[in-house]
Amino acid sequence: MSVAQGSDAGRRLLRPFRRPGPWVALWVVGWALCVGLSLMHPPDLGIDVPDGDKIGHFLAYGLLAAWAVWLFPGTRAQAVSALGLVSLGVALEFAQGAWTVDRMMDWHDAVADAIGVLAGLALARWRAPGLLQWIDARVFRPRT
């Protein structure tokens, strides 16, 4: 297989963007932020909401799942992404229990992650599956 064929296959995996690189890079950065923020010392936000961190888990994993819908047109790629996100959430809970001294493993966090993934997939597929393409078309306009 030639390089051209390989790149065409990669392009078919993604929705058609004028510039796919920044959108994929932002998604990868989101994954890295989830890992980093899950393993670092928790910041004191000055907000005392019981189990408020679950809201953050829900929103972060929901956004990453929605981003997968915005990147990938196929349900298989979206499902693989969702499974990867849920697996990441579970793995990070085990990592917090085993590798950190100021974090603790909490299965409620993994549940919030999984619910966020499902909500992100559903909302993005139902309301705005082409959102990033719409933004991409406006941000990366062809030069005239």
C-alpha cells in the first residue's frame, strides 16, 4: 500500500475538515489533561460542594466523548473512543489508589465518567454531530 492510500484511509476515518490536525490535537490534549489532573495534587478551588468532583468528571468525560462524535463519523470509531474513555476512567481510579498519596480510589468517579461518556455521545449525536466541521469551516476559510 502506498503512502497516499494510507493517508486516504486515515482521512476517511475522520469527518471532512479543512484542517483536521488542530481538532485531533485538542482531543488528545483533553485526554492528557484528564490523566494529569487525575494524578496530580487536587487544587483547592474554594468551593465546598459535597461530591462536587463528580460534576467535573461528568463534564470532562462528556466533552471528550462528544468530541469523538465531532471527529469521527462512524459509530464504530465513536464506540471505540467511548470504550477507551470509560477504560481510562477506571484505570485512573486504580492509579490514584496505587500511585498517589493525596488521591483515593473512588468507584463513584468512574461511574460519573461513564455517565458523562454516555451523555456526551448521546447529546452530540442527537443535537450537533457536525459542530466541529461548522467551526472548522468558519475558522479555516480558504484564502481568496
